[in-house]
Amino acid sequence: MYQIKINSTTGTEVISTADVKLYARIDTTADDTLIGQMITQARIVAENYISRDIVAKNRTYYQSEVLKRFEVPFSPVTTISSITVDSTTAAHTVYGLDKSIIELSELPAKEVEVIYITTGLNDSAIKEALLQLTSTLYENRIDFIEGKTTAEIPTNTKELLSSYKALFI
């Protein structure tokens, strides 16, 4: 069994309300708070889709039993603050380009807890995907509009995010 917890969000959103308003051609300030909430929701949806952090976070990962190397989810990892096994500090080695693969010195291990900080992702494809998703959420903020067809989440957003997708099982 494993569990993942967000202790705190240390980074900031990679797109702003002004970015979304420019992208979606919104001229009013009446919905600025709503757009800000939609930016956060779009980012959370994207992070869960790609299993990686877009905004940097401090996380705790718990695994009840470790038999071999394991990977912490939502990389890239900046720093591993601590690794404990049965509440005792554990010797370990970190591997991988994203510093997300951990090998404990003594295996098997039970009650493993890793506290780590992720970097987050911030490039033009991520920003474009978030702009598309946020503007789609804004345009379809009501479940039903009589006489109007509402659009689905754009498949192009998924295509932009696909290259970042990490499979964590």
C-alpha cells in the first residue's frame, strides 16, 4: 500500500489571469476570481493526468513495504528532505534524471516515509495546455445551456501533455 500527501505548495501558477484573459479574449474584470480558480483546477487536472508536478510542492510519500528500488511520484524531485523506515532515518541512494528513484541500503523495509520537494514544470507546451484547458472550462462553466452545444475538453490539450506523462503504478 502507498499514500501520497501534499504538505504544501511552494511554487506559483505558471499562467496568470491576465494570460487567460488575453488568450480567451475576455475584456471584463467581473470573472477574474473565477478565472483564477479555473487556472488552479486546470493545473490540478493536468498534474493528475501526467503524474508530475507543474507547480513545485513539498510532498510526503508513504509505502508500507519496500522490497527493491522504488520511485516517488510527481517528479522531478529537487530535494529529498528525509527518508525514514519505522521512524528511523534510513541510508539510501538516489538515481535517475529526475532524482525520483530511491534504493534503501537495507531491504526489505517496512513503514517507509519519504519527504521531498518537487521542482515543477514550466515550458511553453505546459502553458499552452493550461491556457486551452482553462479557456475551455471558462467557456463551459455551466452544465447546460438551452439551444447551445457545449464543447468537450480539447483533445489537443491531452496531446500537449502526453509527452510529459509519467506512469506511476
